[in-house]
Amino acid sequence: MRLVTFTENNNTRIGLLKDSGVIDLSQAAPSLPTNMLAFLECGDDAMKAAQDASTLDAHFDSAAVRLECPIPTPPMILAIGLNYRAHAEESGADLPKVPLVFTKQQTCANGPFDDVYAPPESALLDYEGELGIVIGKRCRRVKKEDAESFIAGYTIVNDVSVRDWQARGAPASFTMGKSWDTHGPMGPAVVTKDEVGDPHSLQLKTWVNGDLRQDSSTNDLIFNCFDIIEFISTAFTLQPGAVIPTGTPSGVAAAMKPPAWLVAGDTVKIAIDKLGHIENPIIKDPMT
């Protein structure tokens, strides 16, 4: 299933994205919650009810709805740095011995086709196409071999980065450089794990204005999705709806010679096999 949050007629609720359009779960399964976090917290019974509804005809054409961030306010966004071998090499860094974990603030979460703000405080704006894990069940101290059972599905994330703010001194700088408002576009859906299959053999591509910048596979991950869950859950209780961007492959703007930073007027598109694509215009921050 491709679980989405969508708005139609000024009413936001959850549904299922099909090739033919969107199934409105508030109509197809009215006993279910109408927001994604509450839905995920209901666990297997809610998933089963949604699966039963997935055979219905779409209620709305895709053009008639607005796809929102599938989890508009994630309870946690725990991201992984330097987790592709080729990206570590282009960054001039040694391969990490453990996952490098940092936090993106939940207020950076953004829709799959929404604007991303270019802040006037920096000209070093970068993109990072990433596979995101979405946690489906509350868990702690998960063993690697059990990790998949706690995953609801996967989504696409752009870990937008303000590089000079990120580099002002670790570790707090990662929060400031990675968490500006709008700098966490994700979606277009949470694709359930049964539909994705092996998350470690997916092609990931990123384009800027149609120019292919990143072209890799999740088989280049240093620490795979299950390694990451085992490591993070040693310390943190992972909550339903938590999003874990798993790192970006080579091809970021910072590694280009010269660097090709994002500017207002650019458009970033990220596609991952089986997950679809997100596409976000870069605009001047309207609050300045």
C-alpha cells in the first residue's frame, strides 16, 4: 500500500494512493483515524482495515487532491550521516565505524511537492536524496534480525542542508544546519514494507533542474536499515511515525568542483524505485 496524507476541499485526511487516484480512507474505512500518526499507532488492525479497502475504486483523481507530507509532524526525525561508501569517499572522510546519528527538528517536515526556502543567511544550500524508514510500532532495544517487524514502510526524504551552518562546530551544528523550516520534504507516500521488498536494492536518483546529480543504489549503504534500527533503539524508544533518513549517496552539491549550490528558482527531484518521486521548487524565504 501507498499510504498518503491528502487535502481535498480544505479537509486533510489519510488515504491510499493508487495509479487511478486516491482512495479516501475516511469513506472506505470510517472507523480508522483520519491522521497518519494515530493510524500508525493503531498497529496491525488498522493496517489490515486499510489493506481491505485497497481494492476499492479511487474516490478522487490525483489532480483533484493535494498530497501533503505523509507524516505532517513526525514525532522524531533521526538521520544518519556519511552512510554511503561513495559519499564518504567524496567527502574525504573515513568510513564510520558506527552509524552517525543526528536530529532534524520535526518542524522541517515538508510536503513532497512543496516549496523549500532558501535562507538569506547562507548561500551554501545543498540537497541530499535519501531513503527514509518509517517506524510502525513503538520499540526499544531491537535486535537486527527483528528490526523489519517494527517498520511500517519507507518514504523518500530530501535532507536539505545549510552547509556553513552545519559546519560551525559539531555536534549541535548539525541540528542548526539540517533543520531549517521546509528542509525536510518527504513522500509522496509511506510505501508499506510488503510492497517494497528488499530495501537494500533500490535505485536512487536526484536531479536539479533536470541535471542528474545522484545516481546510486541503496546497496551502497554502509549500515543497512536493520543495523540502524538496532543501533538507534539501544538508546531511544522509537515511536510510530518516527522517520529515519538513512543517508545520501555521492553527488551532493558540496562535493562538485566547483560546488553547485541550490538557489531560488531551482527545482530538485528525487526518485527511488517503488517509492515514486518528490519534486520541490527552491524559493526565497518569504519570511525575510
